[in-house]
Amino acid sequence: MITSKLTSKAQTTIPQPIRAALRLQPGDELIYEVAGQRVILTRARPVSEGDDPFRTFSEWNSEADRKAYAGL
């Protein structure tokens, strides 16, 4: 069993064997899923270059908007 301690600021270090198993790198995002008395920790899927968070907002889908937000 692998354990870690919670600090007074509710922080903990993810133990190295867990980081290795999940292939975690600095800056990776994590997903916490509560299942009864357990928490399932998963590495979040990285956003690919092709993902466009604005594509669902048709009001931001003009040529002027694409030009204005192109560098973000």
C-alpha cells in the first residue's frame, strides 16, 4: 500500500510510484472521481492542438473573431 500525508493546507505529494504508473509530468491535470469511500485518480486527457473550445459558440464564429483570437 502506498500512502502520503495531507498538509495543513490540504495538499499532498503524489508518491513517485503513482506518478510513474500514470506517467505524470509537471503541469499535467488530474481527474478525481469519488466512488463511495474511494477516490479514483486519473490523468486528464491533454487538449490537442485541434481542439477548439470556441467551435460550439456560433456567435464567436465570424472571420473577425477568428482573426482577433488567432494568437491566443
